[in-house]
Amino acid sequence: MTLRALVVDDSRAMRGILRRILNERGIAVVEAANGRQALELLQAGEQVQIALVDWNMPEMTGYEFVCAVRRVPAWNSMPIMMVTTEAEIEQMTRALEAGANEYVMKPFTSDVIAGKLELLGFEATAA
């Protein structure tokens, strides 16, 4: 089974960067431009094993998305990695307390994303 990741970011360029990093590791990517769109994909039955989510987005922030996902028992075990410019320790703490599993600050390297994926139990295998 191919691993699938949900990449949620209002920046098309950032979604492309994350897609490339994940694809290089054999992980297929589903994209959403904001939290509301991502939630709609999950509600429609989109099967993903992990979500990489930006904080600052229109319509629904990454934080609001994390809170919404964690209220649904069927999605509760899906790891969520915040990938954001939010560097305040308070923001990081809020995200982790809300249910995010990992937190990556932009800018990042592909090695940082690979390392976080490994911490979450996803093998970083080349495609």
C-alpha cells in the first residue's frame, strides 16, 4: 500500500516543495489550500496516513484544523505535523496540546522533514 500524506498550505509553492520531498520518499500527496478544504477531503473519505499542516491560512487555520480532526475518533490516530513560520513557543505548545504530533518551522530542509517522518514511524525510503 502506498502511503498518502495530506499537505495543507495556502502557498502553492510550499505545497509543491513538500510534495517533492514526500514523493522522493515514496509517499503520495493529496493537497488542500486551507484547513476547511482539508477537512472536506477527509469527510469525503480521502484516505491519508499523515497530515502536514501550515498554521496561517484563510478560512480555517492549521490550529483549527488540528482541533477539528482530533474531535473525530476515526481520525484521532492520524499523525499531524505542523509545518509553519510560527516560531513562538506559545504557538508550538498550543498546537501540540491540541493534538499535533510534530512541529517544523519554515524554512526547513528535506532532511528535517525526513527525520520527523521517521520519528512518527514512516520509513524514509526512496521512491
